[in-house]
Amino acid sequence: MEVLLDDRSVSAGVMFSDADLLGVPVRVVISPRGLKAGTAEVSKRDKSLQEKPALDQTADFVEALVREELQRLNARR
């Protein structure tokens, strides 16, 4: 997996738009509101998944998601 950290001083909408233009398949957002709630926001580019796992489970959640997607893609070959 590769991680693209967008810490620019622009609005979240600009960051999300740029991530879509780059083709980022999974987006993880850690916001002040999420930090307060102890969660992250994980979504797929096609919007078929939008979850809020606990912060301490986010890395495992994303890894499992990426593995599932790779298996699905490999099965289509």
C-alpha cells in the first residue's frame, strides 16, 4: 500500500477533489471531530463504502479492505 498525506492549507473539498482526480481508491480522513469521537472516516472512491472505524482499528480496517479489493480484482481475471 502507498499513503498520500495531504496536509495542505486548503479546504477539505479541494483535497477530496484532488484525491478523486488522482484516482485514490480509498480515502481515510482524520478530522478534529473524528479525533474527538475516536474515529476515522474511511470511504471508497466509488462511494460504495463509508465507515467510521475506531482510530486504533483504522489501519487494520483499511488493510483488510485493500486485501478484499485485490482478491476481487484478481478473481475477475
